[in-house]
Amino acid sequence: MSLQLSIMPIEMKSIQAAPNITGSHTLTPEKKILVGVDVLSSIDPELLDDAYVYVHCSFSIPSPGMLIRIWRSTFLRDHHSSGEAQLLHAENISYAPQWTLIPDRGVYHFLLIFSSLPKSCVVFDLVEDIPQPGGFHVKAIRRNKSDVYRVSLD
């Protein structure tokens, strides 16, 4: 199963505010069990003996009522080969075309889980490849032994 991350940025690296939600607009929450980012980030990386790449993302929310989402076309790109890791799962953020409503200002956190990168990979990019302006691109993430990363999308 291939899942993608997409956030609708205001700028190249920020999330776009959606139209004012009033009247007949209804947000339908995804029906799944959500695991908190704090819980997932507290797991000892040694216990995550699998072939996945975990990217903990944070995004500053400048005003209440913002809507964010991730596109299934988000991936990790190896700098030194044609290797790519596909998005498999996202926690605490909706997949396009659905939106996640962020009611308050502050920093919002979500988790992206990707398939494995080639063993030879030492540097990679996080790319949100979307069919409209505003996709983000986090460049030159240095690979580590645990394949657990934290990135800011500000």
C-alpha cells in the first residue's frame, strides 16, 4: 500500500490556509486509531528493527483554523542513486483530498512512515510532489543508524 504526505503551504515551505469553514462544510475525521507522536518518538530506536524510515514533522501554525494535509505522492529521494522511499503511512495528518483542521496556533506535529532507503544512502531529500504550487522540499537530510528523523517544515 502506498500512501503520500501533502501539506498545502502558504509559501514553499508553509501550509496554506483553506477557505473559511462555515455553513455546510463538514470535516469528516478518518476512522482509525491514532498513535500520538510523543508515544512513537519515545520508542527506543533499537526496538524498531524494521525496514522503515520514520520522519517526525513539525509545522508552525500562525493562525487558528488552518487546514493541512499530506499527498500520497510524497517520497524520500536518495542523493547518490535513483533510490526512492515511498510514503506508507501518516499519523496525525489527513491524506489529500481530506483536510486536518488545526484549531489553535502553535506547533503541530505529525509522523510520516516511508519504505526503506537503499543501504548505500547517506543523504536524502523529503519531497512533497503535488500537482499545484506549494509542495515542500526538505533538502540534504543526513542518514542515521536508526532511520528516525525530525524535520521542521517552516
